[in-house]
Amino acid sequence: MKKNIAIIMGGYSSEYKISLKSGNVVYNYLNKEKFNLYRIHIFKNKWVYVDDADNETPIDRNDFSIPKDGNSITFDCVFNAIHGSPGEDGLMQAYFELLGIKHTTCNFYQAALTFNKRDLLSVLKPYGIKAAPSYYLNLGDTINEIEIIDKVKLPCFVKANKSGSSYGITKVYKSSELKGAIETAYKEDDEIIIEGFLEGTEVSVGVLKLKGITTVLPITEIVTENDFFDYEAKYEGKSQEITPARINPVQLKNVTIAAKKIYDVLKMTGFSRSEFIFIGDEPFLLEMNTTPGLTTASILPQQAKEAGIELSMLFEHAITEALS
């Protein structure tokens, strides 16, 4: 009997447009002979099922079902394609856990932890995972520019702590630019992380469970035309993504070990994509995404293709793992 699969997309953050693209790719590539697929748009003002004619039916949030002809359609599994809140920060995961509905991403604690860059780096530090020097601010904190620059040096990055797709991020070269960068980051989040600039090769590492085994996909090297891997570089073609990455065997071994260790230490499930920068042969962790982009141009699908995994199989594996 065919399983009912809800593909959730959209979300509450600036990333909703990318999420809609990802969700539609999942919808188009998953095997409709094997699954009954339902596109669900999750927005602050509405949760709706969207059919192929773009008609919308409100979701019953009491049990996450679609009311139909006096009955309701319920789901065996949810494919989570929401980037940012509430799909990547643990809110949807906690909701589905309360309802007893299986889903393709990690559990709510792991989602909340990985979405919070500074908490994630703090948790991983005792396990030997290296990161750039950093300084933290909460909205309302006194901004001591001398103290910040003394700790992280210049240039540095000012980032929203809980945001993706490079929203709210600025590269700062002069102390006079710091205040404006902080204001930009506060537009995305009330917590900020300021990190020292690391000069080196940037790579992106996809990890997933395949038949219960933690699997590191071929690694992607990021070469940006811009000053750093910002929104334009990510989504508007201003970067080269080279898979497999042009790194030496020691770097490959070190980053593979680090990415697998992070995934296993955190007891992750589903897809993850971690970004690292090499200083010499040592990988330094920048961040981890638990609902990475799934468009045909996105990094994780590129890596899967290099590993011989077509998109339809990549998405089917995620459902199989979730249901196992």
C-alpha cells in the first residue's frame, strides 16, 4: 500500500523562497508510483495543502491532517524541506514528535542546537572540533568595539546567530564598519556571533544515513567570485562549486573524520551539510545545516550525484530511513 507523504515547505524566515524551490524539487522527483505526495505550505498566517491546480486546503493542526469529504488524510511520514524556522530550528520536529508522526530530519533537540551557531560550536569544542575565534552579543548588550576586535581581529564576520542562506552577514574590514554590520545582523536575529576571518579553502560536507550507516558524500569546494560565500554567491551564480573538492589526501581524511564525528556525536539523523575552512590541513567548522537546499543546483544533490545517487533515490532514502 502506498504511503502518504507530506512535503513541507515555506517557513517563517527570509529563506522561504528557496524552501519552496526545494520542496517542489522533492515533489517532482519522488516516485509517485510508490508514494502519495502532498505539498504543504507552512507560513505564519496559514498552513495549507496545495494541489496541482494550486487550490489550497487548510491543514488541521490538531493532528496535521487534510480534511476531505467528512474524512481526513493523515500522513505516514513528513519530508521536511523548510530552511530556517520552523523547519530547521526544532519547532516542527517537536510538533511531529508530539503527534507521533515520522519525519525526514533530525530530532527537535539536534535541530535547535545546530540552528544556534554559537551553542553548536560550544558543544563540539570538547570533542576537538576547531572553530574560528568568536565573540557573542545579545540585543541590548553594550558594544565594546575594542574588546571585540581584540578578540576576533580584523577582518571579521558579523552574523545573525540563528539564520541561514547568508542573510544578515557582513564582512568587516575596519572598526568603523562594525556598528553598521551589527545593526544589519540584528535585523535577522536578536543574537549575534562575530567571528575571526579564516583564510583558506572552504568546503561543504554532506552527511546522511544510508541503510543505517553514517555516510559522508563526496566533498564540495566553494570558490566564490564575491568577497565571501554570501547570498549572491550561493544562489545567483557568483561562485563555483567543485565536486569533488581539490584538496589533498590528508585534508580529505581530516574533514571526513570531523564531519562524521559531528554527525555521530550529535546523534544526527536525516541530511546534514557542514561548512569548513582549512587552515593548513586542519578543518575549522563554520556551521551545520540540517535542512540543506535540495534544488537541482544545491550542493547536497550535487554531492549525491557524484556518489552515483540520483535525486529520486536520495529523497526516497530519506523517507526509508525515517520510517525504519
